[in-house]
Amino acid sequence: MSTVAPAVRDDGGRSLAAFRRNVWWGLAGTVACVLGLVVGDWVLDPGVAVVVRVVTAVATAGTIVACGALLELRLRSRTPSAVLTAGAATSGLVAGVVPLAVGNFGLWSLAPAATISALAMFLPARRAWAVLGVAAVVLPLAGATVAVLLGERDTAHAAWMPLLMVAAFGPTTLGMLHAWQLAERLDDARRLAGELAVAGERLRFAGELHDVQGHHLQVIALKSELAARLAQADPERAAASMREVQQLARDALRETRALVQGYRRTTLDAELTNASRVLSSAGVVARVEADPAAEAGLDAAGRDLLGLVVREATTNILRHSGASRASIELTADDDGARLRISNDGVDATGAPDGTHVLPGGTGLASLAERLTAVGGRLTWEAAGDGFVVTATVAVP
């Protein structure tokens, strides 16, 4: 049997954090490099007045720092303070006005365009694009107007450079922000799918338990109430009712045990199929492969134990890891049948999945004892950025 579950999304919690860092470094690095290289070259020009160079350098550095801080806050869905907003606006304005005042129409619009794009991230999408549209009109007009006042002949250069800067910084910033928001929403959907898969299995078992116990408990309650009323008036009937209560309790206990055994003991094929389905619904790309020869050599007890290992490992992947891929392989070896379950996620708390013993004693540690008792073996270990569970069962 070989199946590959379709992916809902191929991303986990740690990769999402890495993506956030990449977005930050990509955008903040772009602002720093463009402003640092272009403005820095002009600031180092000895032909420019010292005061102009110093003021421009300080304002440009402030713009780079402010844009980085604004981007970090936006990626973490936080609102900037009034001080940071005012500081960013002031730095961008000064870094633009000073070069413009001395006639540098090529670089003056870099800092204002970068600052406007960074501040627009905190607005709703339509308003953000509207702000960029206004900036694409106002900045070229400002550049052309100053060029005319200073007697610059090439007014077109003073107008199209600001337009180019707004077109470069604005869509890039908002586009990367939109990509980050989509990744964040998909990660939330993946986590929700995993939780729903586990909750669905719990509800299924709860429904079966209710069906088994509901009738018995209701009759026991009625019979015991009747016995209490007859205890004084008719002791014999009261005793008969209590004997019926005793038999009903035994029946309920027997059926509950049968239900639990049916829940905890299942066929290996069913568990492999269920693992593929549940992992797929949680957004984990699951590859399940089973050697027919290995399955054929197992007895009923071996299939039950390996089925429990598959169930426990699958539950741990859903509950304790941020895995995006998982692999389940059943093969035959010299010792019998070998089951290997691996995933590329580990427990969010840093502890191996096997340290978590779920209610009812069905953790990996408990299963390891049961496998050892029948001559098998169960191991688990963190392997690099992933986790591997390996079980072996001797073939009769």
C-alpha cells in the first residue's frame, strides 16, 4: 500500500518565523542599502557643504532605523507609538527637504518615499494604496516646483525620480506584507485543521461511549431509586431491584471494556489509512508505504501493537509538533517487521514527542514496554530538525 496525502500547506511554526525574518531582512535591507549607497555617496562628496552633509546623514540614518522598527511592529501586528510615527515622518522629511533645497533632484525623494511606504503598511489595503497614489502625485509636483524656482532646466528629471521611488518602494513593501499575511493565515488554518482532527476523534469516541453507557446508567438510576422506595415496604422487591442494578452495572462494565478494546485495538491497515487521512486534513504532507510481505507475516497481536504505534505517533505529530511532512514506512527485516514514522517537526516545548504520555497510559513509553514484553522494540529520537519513531515486531 502506498499513498501520498495531498497538502493543505507546506509550512510549520518555525518556518513561518523564518519567513517573517526573511520579509523583514528583505524590506529593511532594501531600504538600508538603497538609502545608504545613494545618499552615502553624496554625503561623502567634499563639494557639498559640511552642514548639509551632516544633517542629511543623520536624517537618513534615522529614516533607515525608523523604517526597520515600523516593519518589525507591522509584521508582529502591533501599532507604532506616536513618538515613533512622528520621528519617522520627521526623519524622512528632513532627509528629503535638505537635498532638494540644494538642488539634488536625483536622491531627495528616496527617504520620503521609503517612509511613506513604511507608514502606509499600518493602513487598510485600499487606504494604503490611496496614500501611495497621492504620494505619486504630490512628490513629483514638489520636485518640479522647486526645480522651477531654482532655475533648473531639466524639470522632468525632478518630477519622474520621485514617481519612480514611490513606484519602487510602495508596491514592494505592500506586496511583501500581503504575502506575509497570507502565510500567517494559512498557518492558523493548518493549526486549526490539526486541532479539529484530534477533536473529531475525541467526539467520535465520546459518542460511542455515550451510546453504550447512556441506556445502562439511566436504567440503573431508575432501578436504584425504586429499590430505595421499596427498602422499608417490600424488602424482597428492593433486593431484587438491587440485583438487577448489579447485573446492569456488570453489563455496562463489560460493554465499556469492549468499546475501549475496540478503540485501542485496531487493524494496522485501518490505522495507516486513518493516519494518512488525519495528517492530510491537518495540512501535513504524509507518505504512507507498507510492504505486503511484512504485513502478511504479522500475527494479530503484532498488528494491534503496530497499529497503536501508528495511532500514538500520528496523535503526537498533530498535538506536539509543527510538522509539515511525515513519512510512515512498514518494511520487512531480519527481525520481523519494522515500522518507521518520521516527521520534520519536534515538540513545541523542545521535548521529544515520546515524553508525552497521554491519558490512559497510551504514550510511547507505555507502548515500548508492551513491545518489549513480546520481544519487540520501540525507540524514538530527535533527528536533526525532525523526529523519528521506530518499532520492530518479531514475525512468528
